Amino acid sequence: ATATAGPRSFSAAEVRARCAQGACLVSCHRRLYDLSGFVRLHPGGEQLLRSRAGTDVSAALDGPPHRHSANARRWLEQYYVGQMEPGDEQLPWRPEHRAGLLLESTNLAMPLALLAVGSNHCLLPQDLVDWQKPLLWQVGYLGEKYDEWVHQPVDRPIRLFHSDVLEFLSKTAWYVVFMVWTPVVLYLSWVSYTSLAQGNTRLFSSFTTDYSIPVHKYYFPFIFLLGMILWSLLEYLIHRFVFHMKPPASNYYLITLHFLLHGQHHKSPFDSSRLVFPPVPASLVIGFFYGVLRLLLPEVLGLSVFVGGLCGYVIYDMMHYYLHYGSPKKGTYLYGLKAYHVKHHFEHQKSGFGISTRFWDYPFRTLIPEETFKKED
């Protein structure tokens, strides 16, 4: 039998050459990782890529050290490419740097990024499923292991269904959501406004005629905004209590449902085809909420609230995609929101439920603690 080849060895010169060609490499106790494909997805990674020869990369990617979660260290192992050759592992870094610190750059076209992630590397979790087969029908058998497994993210695509048709319908490019629902928002906004302009809409008219309140067309922007606010609250509640329910370990069907609704996204947070809600199932959910509003409010008023909520949903889905694949400028609101959402995925899955806004995390006391974002001394 042929012996299994060991990990490849890299010399310091080879590492520098690969970095000069645009690679982003990470070294941890002679173990070498290639993060070239992932660095853009990390908060601050775009700043690293924008840096050039002679630039101190530590200023580009947060500078002072900061703490990384166990999941982040486990995530790193997916990009393992080999070992540094003995004697060559002493590339230019400062020994006082600790976990998660971006170390000194070298004078190359693309600076050499070196991170120390702790004294012991974390190995990937043992595969409990067959990745060559659809996962949806496997996860229910994980039982008590499911909750831990689904919150150990991986960087690989997921197939849910055996059927190619169902698999196709379960995936969506981000721009499809915008293309499908934006015309609907514009059309229904026009219908709502012109209907209110007729002056026939009155609030409470189903209960009393003497004290009913006329709803003028000038109220439409405020009703629209109310719909957006109601959507943001609904987004929070669904994310917290439905998407993040902990299914009973003994219930195969609830585990399967959880994985279909949201577990798949936490298992593979950078599967770009599964970051937004596919239009076909979305239309069923949207239709349900429209029906509820029609029952609770006069027709035109309910439609005005609905279209504001639909606009909020489109913004939410676009925002969610951007928080995973966008590169906001450091110090901006979106940069902080991206870092916040990454914390939710990798360390604080039971808090930080706001996506388009963190507002509802405050009154419901699910805000991710600020100290987790602070840099260590």
C-alpha cells in the first residue's frame, strides 16, 4: 500500500512569493493557512486588500489585538494548506502579539498577514453527515448533537433536496429579490396613495360612524413608515423565536424544519445562494401577512401598512446579503453592523438578532455585550 502523503512544506521565501502574488496567508505554530478567498468576507478584510507595499497592515485590519471565538479558530482550519519548514517559521512578527492579532507586514506588493490564534490549533469538527448527499433528510437523525453541530459554521455549499427542481427553488441570487419585489412595492404604493386621495377611507368606520377618523392621502408616508417599523419588529421576533428555536433532540421533524428555515444558514453562512428568501415560498408568507392586515384594517389602510412592510422586507434581505458579502468602510454604521452580525454567527447565536437594525435588541435585552468588541491589552 502506498503511504499517505504528509502535509506540504513551505519555505519562508515561498510564502513571501505567494503573498507578493496577492495571497493572504496566516501562520499559527508552523501551520500555514490560505485565507485569500475569505479575507474579503471578514470585517476589515477589504482594508487589508486595499493596502499596498510599505503599508503597515496592522492599521488596516483593526491594529490592536482582539479576541476570536472558538468557532472562528475552528473556521480557520478549513483553510489549512501545509506546514512551515523547520527554521523558517520565524517570519517577521512581534512575539508579544497574542490571539487574533494582525502582525507586521513585509515590504511586498501584498503585505504578509500573520495571525496568532492561540497555543493549540482547533481541528474541524467530525463530520456527522454525508456532504455528498442532501442534508435536509440527514440532520433530523443528529438528535442531541444537532444544536452544537449546526452552530459550528463551515465554508462550503449545502444541498438540501434530492429533486433538482426543489433544489433550484430553494436557491436565490440576491438581485432576484430586488427585481421581483421592488416593482410590487412601487405599484402598490401608487394604488394606496391614489385610493387614499379619493377621501373615502376612515379609521374605525366599522365600529362607529360618529367618531371615525378620515385618513387623508398626506398620511400615506407615515403609514408606510409604520409598516416598515412593524416589519422590523416582526423580523426580530421571527429571527429570535422561530429561526432560533432549539428543536427537541427527540423530534426528527422539528429539527428538519429548523434546518430548512434557518439552520442551514448558520451551518454555511457564506453560501451566497441561500442568503435571501426565495420568491416562491416568500410569496406564500407575504400573502399570509397581507390577509391578516386585510382582516384587521380597512382595505386601503391595510394595503398601505402592508406595502411599507414589504419595502422593509426587501431592505432587510438586501442588507442581510450585504452584511455577509459587502465590504463597508471601517467606522461606518454598516461596518459596525457587519461586525455585529458576524459575532452573532460565530459566537453569540442566542443574542444579536437584529439584522437591518440593532434597535429591538435593546428593549428585549438581547444585545451582544459591547465588551466582546473591545480590543484586548
